Amino acid sequence: MEKKSGLHPRNRHTSRYDFPSLIASLPELKKFIAKNKFNGEDSIDFANPEAVKTLNRALLKFFYNVKCWDVPANYLCPPIPGRADYIHQIADLMGSMNGGVIPRGEKVRILDIGVGANCVYPLIATHEYGWQFVGADIDPKALANAENIVSSNQLDQKISLRLQNNTEAIFRGIIQETEFFDLTISNPPFHSSLEEAQEGSKRKIKNLGKGKLDKTRSNAVLNFGGQNNELWCVGGEASFITRMILESLQYKKNCFWFSTLVSKSTTLPQIYDELKKANVQDFKTIDMAQGQKKSRIVAWTFLSPAEQIQWRTKKFAAN
């Protein structure tokens, strides 16, 4: 089966979608399958929010044993292959600091900033690596939906959720003084305004349709694209990540690695400047790709080499 370019080798989605197997796992997917007019192969209309949501439900059930999953109307329905790539890349990052052995099991604690209504990162990671997750979000409705997903799949012992009451804070109010995380992840809102987010969604839908944006697809843009706080914030991702770096200084001994997805390569120089100002001990940029879509993870740590050894000896020795 043809391989998708750029995905991590452990990613379960490196091949084209096996629609017969997915339909066998979730029969309701069948009604959304149609022949692609450009290549004659089975596909779905990726501009149709219900079709995308049903595909996600099938993928999560077939590959990750997630039997119950849904997101409310107008909330982000993320691409599963790209989300899985972030998880596998950070697994490698932690493994690189542990003699090449990826730490697994419930002793590993991850904090997801902006877990969203979909809760996809924790769902994938708990299945693949058995890690413990805390998911934080500023949206009570999103958290309520994520909580329903967690409880419906009997994952309450692996995934816990926290409301961020301060919309100006990222880690404050979430990380407690005496708790520790091996890594934090985030997929920040990367647009700087609602208008920019809408234009980005329109371009995405148009590219999926391989042609001009018709009225039906235009009407689907906001439904497909996600909530405001999922897609944009004042200053875009550069502003959000800058605040994240500044706040991480307050918790530099509470976390081994901080990390964030960076959508725009033009954001990197500002991030690097902020990391140098914060006097981090080390930082890494991990390139990712899914087809023509390019992104990257930036990760940083304040722990000295000696502190890193102490951390992994205490936390990962049994792995």
C-alpha cells in the first residue's frame, strides 16, 4: 500500500486509509465514501465536517480502541495522523535523554495545554505509550466534552482534566507547586485574528476541493475550522508561545521538557530569541511533515545535565 510522505515511522497512518477495514470497525462511515473524481480511488469529502468527524471516529476506534468519541458542532475536528506524529516525536525526544529507550507507563506524566473538546493527544498517547495525562483548557464546554470522552472510554485513571480560569495564563493555576511533568505539549492558536483564521480555513477547503470555493464549501468553513480560541489569539502563535516561554520560567524545575507545535517557520526566530533570553539549558527543533504540510515542534528544558540525569534515574529507571 502506498506510503504517506513525511510521517514518523511508528505512526499508524503512514499508509493510505484502508476504508474496508475502517468501515468494518465503524459501519456508518460507509455512507461518506465516494470515488475521488481526480484519481478514482475511495475517499471522503474532507470539506464535509460530518464526514471528517466520522472518519476520525473510525480511525480512533480501529487504531486506538476509542469506542466513544465526538465533538460538538463548530469545535475543531483535528487530523489524526498529524496528532499522532507529535506524540511519537516527543516519545523519541524523551527516549533520546534515556539511553535511547522510550519511557513508557503511568510513571510518565504529560501536560496538554489546550486539550480541546476532542482530547485527541491524550487518547493516542495513553494507548501507544501508557502515559498519564493532564489536559487543560480555558473552555468549560470543551472540557465537559473531553470529560465525557474520557469517562465513556474508561480512561479516568489515565487522563484528568483541569479548567484554566485565567485566560491570560498558560501554566499558572494548572501546574501545582509540588507536582512534576516529564513533558508539556501544546498546539497553540496560530492565527492572529478571526479574519485571518477564516481566510486560512477557506484556503484549506479550496485546496481540498482542488478548485474554487463554492457556496456549500464556504458555508462549511466555520463549522470545519474550530472555535476562536482554538484557531486564533491576539498576536497569533508568536505571541502565545512567547507567553508560554516566559511562564515556563516559573516552573523550570517542575517539568523536564516544555514543548509546542509551531505552524509557521517565520515564527522561529522570535521563539529562539525568547529561549535565549530565558537562559534555557537546551532546546531542540523537530521537523514534521504530512504530505505538503510542514510544521515543527520546539522543545526546551531548564534542567542542567546533572539535573537531567537525576530526573531520568528517578522517573525512568524502571523503563
